[in-house]
Amino acid sequence: MNDSEFGLTAAVFTQDEVRGERFADQLEAGTVFLNRCDYLDPALAWLV
């Protein structure tokens, strides 16, 4: 993911939450999900 200039969102799936968080911290992405990929935060900026 870090090799792509378009890596806006990433999802990490693992049974080891601590390991997943360490891995996610190394990703260069705008949003990183842990064990899910479908949550939209209502606080995100939305263009209408």
C-alpha cells in the first residue's frame, strides 16, 4: 500500500489485535480499518 500514491483507505484483518495495530501504524493511508472495511465516520467531511 505504501507504494501507491492513491492509498486512501486500508483494511487490516487479523486475529491478533495488537499485531494488527502495529502493522496499521506503518501504513501510509488516510484511513485504516482493523477487522472491518465498511464503517463511515459521520464526522468525515462530505461534499454536497
